[in-house]
Amino acid sequence: MEIKLVFDEPKQRVKPPKHFADLSPEERKAKAIELGIPAFRANQMAVHFFTHFNDDPDSWTDIPKELRQTMAAEFTPKLITLVKSITCDNGKTRKDLWKLHDGVLVESVLMRYSDRTTVCISSQAGCGMNCPFCATGQAGLTRNLTAGEITAQVVAAARICASGELEGGPTRLSNVVFMGMGEPMANYNAVMRSVRNITSPQPDGLGIGARSVTVSTVGLVNGIEKLTQEGIPVTLAVSLHTPDDELRDTLVPINSRWKVREVLEAADKYADTTGRRYSIEYALIRDINDQAWRSDLLGRLLRNRNAHVNLIPLNPTPGSKWTASRQEDEDEFVRILESYGVPVTVRDTRGREIDGACGQLAAAETASPVVIEGVPL
Ligand code: SAH
């Protein structure tokens, strides 16, 4: 099978308006100066946006009234508009559907746990990686999101947390996972700009620790290598789904370009450089990748690596013949991995009833469903 790697937008589109969050802190100041506004005003904007999640210029009382509209138009144009949100799990899980400036729809999922609140965000509208068990993969890539559009999903989640709208009262957004729609490494620069926005201390960013940010990838080795050089120790998650190349060639088609061994070696270098253990994502699919011999092979592959396995019960996508593993097969899979000393967790399936779980977010509003996979860690 021929794999087309889509790193660029497939066709010419009207670009989303430039936003403060597309720029580095230095560029924000430079832009202020360009507009004839003193550089310190860029810092004030950053406080409003990243500390108070406030994009309403009328309330920016520390900025002269006559400047507020210009600064709002130039720095914080509205990039995402809420179309719909649905909650479940007694109000502790919430899925938001966002419309972008060109009508494209993406979704994010906010999940509150006893010890953390996590938002699962999209980095692309659609995805070009074509994994057959993932609903997003079936729809293909619509376009890359900008850093502003990615960051806006996180700021919106932080605002919802602070406002007390989630069941349990006001809280702080503590974790961000790039596990919604899209392949983060295929939109590398925008993803990295947004990672910096998320992890930079206030006022330049949201001040969420890099360890609380997870970037999940199908295994684009060039992207993992680049990430290793960034000096930002985010948690790396690799969607392996099987230890053998033969099956992985079909489950994760990019495997025909970068094999299991190469992907794990790149992840090992990431772990060595950052000191961070990485996650192996493994969707358990009944009679496809859940056999004891595969668990054995995975255990052998990972026993001396700084990795942790996250098993995800497959969330069947519409029309797919595949389903989640039998309980006894899942238990045996875990047992074998543990016998090799490999740390394993089985992911809970938050948000299933609102199509908010892996590979299942579907926007009923669209003619062709917009789908993302929103999953907690
Ligand atoms: N493109 C990135 C982010 C995708 S979503 C990546 O592939 O890692 C995060 C995880 O959800 C990935 O491991 C993905 O393989 C998994 N996933 C996708 N569809 C799923 C489904 N239907 N059931 C269970 N997990 C799924």
C-alpha cells in the first residue's frame, strides 16, 4: 500500500486570523510596537488571556479604552465558537463542539477526576494517518489547526474549570492531552507553539507543567527526534497497538515507513534525554491484537525499556467489524505483560455515552461526521 504523508494543508484555504497565541512572547512585543503600542501592553494582554482566560476587551480596565478594540482585533480575534456541549458522568465529563472561522468543526473533551482535570484537544481537523480502527482516520485530513486554534481549546477548558461549570465547583485545569482529532507530529510547529503556550509560566503561558502535557503520536520518528531536542519534557505517548510489524503495517499504516524497532528506539532516546518514561498506547481489539503471544512479544520488547503500557479497550467505530477484547483475554494480556515487569494500566472509558471516548467523538451537525478520539490518561 502506498502511504501519502500529509504534512501540509491539502488545498489553499483562507488562513485563520493571526492570534496572540500564534506568536512567541518576543513576537507579541514586536507586534505591539509595530502597532504603535508600548511593548508592556503585550504583557498585559498575556495576563488577561493566559492568567484570567479573559478575551472580553470591555473588561480590560488596565488598558486605555481607546486601545482595547484595536488590541482585541489584533491580538485575540475569536478563533473558536462553541456550537454545542454535552455532559455525562454526572457533569464531570464534558464534550465541546467548536466551529472554526471557516466553518470546520473540531471537538475537545474535559474530564474531571478526583485528583486532576484533563482536557483532550484536537491538533488537526481530521487526520491523514488512516488507522482503520479510528473514526477520525476514516474521514481523512481536512486541515491543520493553527497554534491559536489549538491553544484556544485549552484556554476555553481552563475558563470552564475556573468558572465552576463542571460538577464539583471551580477547579484548575491540570492536564492536557493531544489525543483528540489529528496527528500532532504532522502539525509539528503549531503543536510546539501551543505546547509552549500551555507550559510557559505566567504571564507568557498557562503555567501547566510539561509533565502534565501528553503528546500522542502514531510514531512519526522524525517528529519524535525533533521533540527530543526541544528541552520540554512533555509526556510522550506512542500508539503502538501491536508489537509485530506485519500487523502494525495494517493497524497503523505509517508503520510501512517507520517500523516498530525504529519507533521504540526514537522513544528510548526521548526517555534518555528527558528522563521521562513514555507511554505505549495499545487499543485491545478482539482476536486481532489481543492474543497471549502478542502480549508475550510486547513484554519481551518492553521489559528493559523506560515505558508504561496503556491498554485501551477498543471503542468500536460506526460500521467497523472490530470490537473490544473479551474480559478474560484482556486480563491475560495484562498478566503476561506484568510477568515481564512492564507497568500496565487499563484506561477507563470516560465519555462513551456522549461519543466522547477514543475515536468516537462525532458531530451530528455535519453532513460528514466530524470525529475525534477523546481519551483520558
Ligand atoms: N494521532 C495520535 C493521537 C490520536 S488519539 C495517535 O495516534 O497517537 C489517541 C489514542 O486513541 C491513540 O492511541 C489512538 O490510536 C487511540 N484510538 C483511536 N481510535 C480508537 C478507538 N476506536 N478505540 C480505542 N482507541 C482508539
